[in-house]
Amino acid sequence: MKLFIVRMITFLAVFSAIPALAVDVVRLGNLKFAHYGAVSYMKEMCGKYNLKVEERVFPKGIDIIPAIIAGEIDIAASAADAAIAGRASGAPVYIVAGFAKGGARVVAQAGSTIRTIKDLKGKKVGVARGGAQELLLAELEKVGLSWSDKPGKDVLIVYLAFADLNQALAARQIDAMCQSEPQSSQAINKKFGVEILKPYGTPMGEPVRALVMTEKMYRDKRDVAERTMMCFVEATALFRKDMKLAEKYVRENMFKGQISSDDFRDAMDNAQFTYDISVDHIDITTKLMQKYGVGRMAKPPTATDWVKLDLLQKAKATLKVK
């Protein structure tokens, strides 16, 4: 018996001397929108993959680019055009997945005479620079309207932060806005905005938001990159399956009770959690950006050079999701 106790004490002493497996930290850049919820939820469940996700929320996608260049962010969620503009400006990133589709509306002042896109002639339209909404103003061209952020065109574009668009519409400082979710649904539900259309009639169709990863993480920290992608796919699959969980997390954790259940549900009627994105979608988006001068790119990046979907395909196969 004494020999057994001695051996147990020796075993425990040796075992306790073994250092615990270090947790890998992944620094996430994210935005505060309903359809970005599954990306945010990664920090709640990545412990099972021996990861600690540290989330930093930015005002808009292009604001994440300087942090990536400075080496402060490893992965980020943003509109595809913000990712493209970032890559064009030298951000060392790859698009490794999509995470949401849709999520935008053109909303006019309640009580105004604006009923269609054509009715925006002579009006002021608010939009956030560097978001999918800016590019979706290509809807104006379809009805023969010109636009600029300077007087002299059919439509005067007013660039505002996402957080300021609703306030400007409610205060009648702008006549309409191209806004993301859930803020556009919130404007409608609070009765100071009415939907004109969901602007998906351009060659781009529904915008697909992009999950980007630094080249350094993709290339030099392959094991961490693979576990991060597994966590992303599992979090997204969970939100796609359990919208009650998605609603609870987005409303309580991301928005701290600032949006209603109706706001969330209406927002997600106009958006979809996804994993997928394609080289063709990024190519079309890049060409539209060139055409309309979005992102002011001197040398637009070639989609095939930086859309890397192998991590996503492996994770989906491992987790058996479609």
C-alpha cells in the first residue's frame, strides 16, 4: 500500500510538471451587424479548438485594413468590396470564406414621395463609404440616373458612418439611404423609413460578405488557420440550424438589447448566414468597383490570386456540412 501511494505521488508530481497546451490567440476584426453574428459567436465556442478569439469591433470594413497592415488582426469579416479595396492597397490578406449574403436595403423617408429608384432624382442619399451598400448604388445607373458626392449630378450622395445613417434619415437630413441590417429594418419598424427595394439587381446580385485571413496566418500558422476555419464553419452551421440562439446572441450580446425581436427577424429575412463565396463573385465585384470608382484602386487585385478556399472545403468536409 505504501509503495502504491509513493508511486501515485510520483506520478502526480510528474504530471503536474507537464505544461498545459498553450492556447492560440486569434485576433478577429468584426462589424456590428445582424448577419455578422456567427463570426462573433466564434469567440464563444473556439475553446474546443484550443483557440482564444479576441474580437475587436470596427465602424466599417475599410477601417479594419490599417489594423491588418499593422499586424493587429489575424482574421476579419467585411463586405467583399472593402476586402478588395484593402488587398489593392497592400493589405496582405486572402479571402478564405463567405459568411453572409444580402443584408442591404434602400430606405426612403416615411411620408415622402419616393416610391422607386427613379424618384431619387434631385434627392440626397446617404451611404457608408467602403461598404457593399456603396457599390449597390449601381441600381441608379439602371434607371439612367447619375450620382456624385458633389452637386451637379442627378443624385447627391452623402457619405456617413453606418451608425449615423438612421439618425440622418429620421432627422430628414437625407431623403433616403442604402443601409445594412438590422439598421434598415429598424428604420422601417420605427416608422421613419420605408423600403424602396432590396438592391440586388446588379450583376453582383446579393452581396456576399467575405471572411479574410492574413497571408501570414494562412501560410505560417497552418494548424491554427485550420482550427480557426473549423470553428467558423461550426459556429455558422449552429446559427443556420438554431435561429433562436442566433437571435438571442445578436440581440443580447452584440446589440445589448438595442434591437427588438422584430428588428432581428426582419433583418434576417433579408440576409442569410453562409460559408460560401466564389472566385467569380469576387471578380464581378472587382470589375464593378473599377467601373464606378469604388475604392479608388490603382491596380485592382485578380480574384484568382487571393481567393483561397481550400481551408473552407476541408473544414466543411470534416464537419460534414453542405
